[in-house]
Amino acid sequence: MLWAALLRSGGSAVLSHQTAAELAGLTDRISPAVHVTVPTAQRVRGTANVIIHRSSRIAVARHPVLLPPRTRVEETVIDLTQTAHSLDEAFHWLSRACGSRQTTASRLQAVLEQRKQVRYRNELVSGLTAIADGVHSALEYRYVRGVERPHELPVARRQAKITLGTARRYLDNLYDDYGVAVELDGHAAHLVHDRWRDVHRDNALTGAGIITLRYSWIDVTQRACEVATEIGGILRRRGWAGVLRPCGPRCTAQPWRP
């Protein structure tokens, strides 16, 4: 099917977007249609099973070796950010590609710079910077972008590795100087054993002098200012000398007062 779609689309055609992502192992979802990119000036029509994209960058986007012909991983990821339905979905592709170690934030940044028109350009650049600093998920990026950075909280260490007894743990955000960890959970519900695992880990962290705060997707996306207020207050009580700043004219964050 893949070869048939390519041959029908012309000698310069390459597999791209979701189809290239499937071949690269970036997604487990199988698209019902084959995505093919052709040169901008080439005249070819799509069908119910073949979706045609056009690009003037096929020569540099094509993978030099792999068959069937397809776009490079970096080009595939940036293509997918441009067809994403939201910024969260676009960030998912960035973090998925970097998390699987098939590419790096710097390589994706290089492809972004080569493209003249890019939707979400500033946000994607910011997201790649966050990924380079250890952010692994859309929720973690939302925390940095919506809670920590705009309210001028201290910068946490991402995916911080700590040792508790003989066990190694990774914390989403650790404010080392103040002994405060912020853990983020995107799931609406947990299995009982998962909840108890979190409780035991939090208890162990408390024994090591680290307070753990946990927030859900709703907290980070819809209550960002309240979350910032809570974290800022605890950080102040633990020695932070900074001042919580409003993120905008409608910010509901409250400056910490003794």
C-alpha cells in the first residue's frame, strides 16, 4: 500500500506526517490513510486512502537511506506540529520524539529555523527549550509555562534524581534549595496500588525533609494562579526571598504575607 501510494504520486514523493511517524515508531496509532508529500508544483490528486501534502523542501526533508522513501524524523515531527489540533498536541510530538531518543531538541530547533512559515513558532521554541531542561510531558510544560515562569517562581530542577535508601526516584520538579517537590499527574483517577505507591514515596520524601505537592491537569490548566499562590507561600516559609508576581491583569495569585 505504501509503495503503491508513492508510485501513484510520482518519483519525488515521500511518505510523511502520520505515516512517517508510524514507520519511525513515534506512534502506535495506524492512520486509515497514507500520507504522502510531493513537490509544490507537482499535480497529483489525493484519494480516500491517500492524503497529499505539498512542500518545497522535499530534497532536504527526505531521509537519505530508508525505504520506502520518507521524511527524516525531525521533518516528520515538525510537520505533525503543523497539523496538530492544539499546542498541547504539538508539544506531545516534540516530547515523544525526544523522549524516544530518536532526535534531540537542538536538531528539531534547527529544522524550525530552516522553515519560513511555522505555526506556534515561539511556543515550539519555548517548548524545545523546556524539553532540553528535562520537561517530559505536555502537563509538565503547562506547569512551567502557566504556573512557574509567569509568576516568577524559582526555577525547579526537572526530572530530579534522588536516592531514598537503596531506591532511586525521579521527581517532576524539585526546588532543591527549599526542599519542595511538585509532582504532576495527568490521569483523572489512579488505581489503588498506584495511590498507595505515591503515598509511600511522599512519606519517604518527608522523612528526607522534602515536602511533596501534587497537582492534576485541572489544577495546572484552570487553577494556575491559585497553584502558584500555594507553592509560593510554601517556598517563602522555607526560605525563598522572592516575590510572587501576577501573570497578567486578571491574575488571582496572592502575594505571600507572613
